[in-house]
Amino acid sequence: MRGYHTINNNKKNIPQATIHRLSICHRCLEVFAETARGRKLKTISSSEISEITGINSHQIRKDLAYFGKFGRRGTGYPVHDLINILKSILGSSQKRDIVLVGAGNIGKALIRYRGFQKRGFTIKGIFDNNQSKIGKKIGNIEISDIKIIESFIRRRNIKIGIITVPADAAQEVANHMIAGGIKSILNFAPITLKYPHYVKVNTIDISVELERLVYFLSSGPRVND
Amino acid sequence: MRGYHTINNNKKNIPQATIHRLSICHRCLEVFAETARGRKLKTISSSEISEITGINSHQIRKDLAYFGKFGRRGTGYPVHDLINILKSILGSSQKRDIVLVGAGNIGKALIRYRGFQKRGFTIKGIFDNNQSKIGKKIGNIEISDIKIIESFIRRRNIKIGIITVPADAAQEVANHMIAGGIKSILNFAPITLKYPHYVKVNTIDISVELERLVYFLSSGPRVND
DNA sequence: GTCTGTGAACGCATTCACAGCA
DNA sequence: TGCTGTGAATGCGTTCACAGAC
């Protein structure tokens, strides 16, 4: 947080899609800042950002404008400031601790995935209900019994949970997470979860994603993008 | 495909979100049809579908109406017919063969994931560029050299590809896939791919999904759902 | 001249309300 | 009466166009 930019975080009605796009900008700008060209250029225009992200430049300006005025007319946006601003907007600087439940195939893959650490996420706890898995380690984290998850979450004040259990166990896991104080859930189980309004759930159903592609195949490129 | 329902597949301007919702309906109805209640009830109303999917009933009726008239006023939709109709709309009945490139953590997890087979998807080929992996098996499929992917895809007429390689290799993999005839790509690499207009790419960036949740945490439940 | 920031215009998707049919 | 199917209304998000700053 730099302090001399005012980030307006109070406006209502910010499109969900805006957050998604800004997150992509954030990722692409960090990569850009590491390249030769990125190290040379102090500023970047919205149309240059458009080139590296694939998002159109009008949209980028609009998205940023929801949060404040960060650019200079005639020159563009200061690259490093912009990265820090995006960090603040997206909450990158605050704690990003995660608990994960379900030490199966997908769970294990996520735990070993390097991308998390790179983006500042840390998996603090892994849980399962399979007695033969409890006590074993994945990476350097021990798998704990799902029974103790609520107190674990509460004690460490963790707010984000990832669910990678089978569909029929997912609702119960979600309930435990929410009871412990989790506010955001990334759910990989192919099921529609029920949850209170103050919790946010993001479900990634890989088969559903594939089916969207199949629909595209069977109908040609006619669906709105 | 039953034949006595006319599925209007020619209308333009079908929202992308409609396909996503219908896919969720499809999954939930198949589960429903297996339950005691589902076996008893021959028909299901849009508000009952709403209960099991979490999608509102107006939306469900509207989404189905894009494709034809499948319900009966006063009673609802015949469950099994509806499932078949959704299969046709979503293209479930046609071939759903897949090639996957990148036998790392996420790739392996997807290959072992049972959900694919359940929903009719079959992984026909696995590719990697790491010589130490080539020739080894995951499940019952051998890992092949990425160099032969184009002819493999062409010979088997495969249209769907999954990319689970690191970001810096993803574009090249996508190019090979497209050259071989792939029309739809599910991309797990955190990078914005370039591709021709006749190809559809669906990128799942797990860190981006998490960042959306972090934003929700840091700003409270104010973003549009 | 260049490029941002923004109100206004547009278009798309969701919600509503009710006509029409069983 | 119950529930679908659908035009109409609403609301949201994207695109446009240009005023304003550098």
C-alpha cells in the first residue's frame, strides 16, 4: 500500500467481471514487469495492457476508474504503482491463508501447485476423514482429522477454504467450514452448495466447463462470448 | 435423441450463461433421477428444478424456451425426456474424446478424476515433453511425446484439448493442438492464449478464482453476484 | 498530439407478469 | 387451479465518444 493514491473501495455495484479482469491484469503486469521491455518502460498505456491481457482498452480504463484515478493523461499508468494498486484492490497484501479439505487427486494437485505461493496464497491446513490418510504429509503439511477443522479455523482466523471432496460429502464440509468462520469457499465438488448470504462460494465444476466447450462444438461459434 | 421433440438449435444470441446453467441442470437432474423421489416422480416443475439447482425458476423456463417447448402446462417437465433433451442440447450424445497435455500434478489429477467418465468424457491421449515421463502410464494410458500430437489428433478426429502445462509452454501447446484440428480448449495455465476465432478457449486460473474470493473478503458482500 | 477518465448510449441478460393451456 | 411459455420491463455491463489533462 503506497498511500498517495486514494483507492475508492466504497462504490457499490462493481461488476463481478471487473474483479476477474483486474486479477488477470495483475497477473499479466507482474509477468510484464519482469521482461526486458517491462523493465525499460516506466509507464504502460491501457492499449498496451490490452495487448498483453487480451482485454479491450476501454474496459481496462473503466475497470480501473471504479477505484480511482491512477493514470496520467498523455502517458499512461506507472507500471509499478499500478501493480501495487491492483494488489490493494484485490486484497493481495492481506493474509491469504487457506484450509483445504479432501486429500484426493485434485486436493493433492492443488497442494503441490506452485502457482499459489507465487501469488501469495498459503495452505495452512489439510483435512480429510479417511483414517489411513490422517497423519501423513503432503509437501510439509500434515493431514488432520476433519473433526478438528472448526477450532483450527477459528484459532488461526482463516477465511478461505477449498473443497476437493466427493459431491456427497461437500455440503457437510462446507457447513463445518462456515461454522468455523470461513467466509469464502472455492468448491471443486460437482454439487450446488447451500450457504448463508454472508459467505461467498465459487464452484468450479470441470465437467460443466467441458460441456460448455462441447456445446460450442456442436453448434458452431454462435453463442455470445 | 428422441425425435418427437423439436430442438431449435438455430436461434442466435443464446447467452453463454444459459449453457452453463443448463449444464448444471443436466448434472442435477441425473442425480435427482437416481433418488427415491426422482424415481417416483415422472415430471418435475421448474420450481422443483430450482430447488435442486439453486437457479431461479423463471430463469430455467426461459433457458429451456430458447430451444423449444418441452414442458406441459399444469404438470411440468417429464424428467427423463428432459434429461435427454439436455443431452442433445449440450451435445452429450456425440463423441467426447479428449487429449490432455502436461502430465504434472494437475494433469495427473484430472486423468484420475472419476467425474469425466461419469459425464461421458474420455481421455484418449496424454502428452508431455519430458523424456523421463514419456512411455510411462497413468491409469491405463501411456504418455506420448508431444511431438506426435498433431497427427494423433488428426487421425482420431479429436476436437477437445486440455492444457495443464506451465504458463511458458502453454501457447506452443495450444498452437500444436489447433494445427491438429482441436476446436475447444480447456486451459489451466495462468496465461492469456492467442487463438483464431473458430476456436473456443476456456481458461481456468485457480489463483484468479481465489483472488475473486479475496476481493469479496476485503470488501464485504458488495460485489454484484 | 497522446492517452486517461467518464457520462451517455447501447445491447444483452435477467426478472416480471400474465396469457394460454392442461 | 397449476405451471409453462413469452413479450415487456428492468437492470446491468460494455462500448462509445469526447472532454480534459499532460
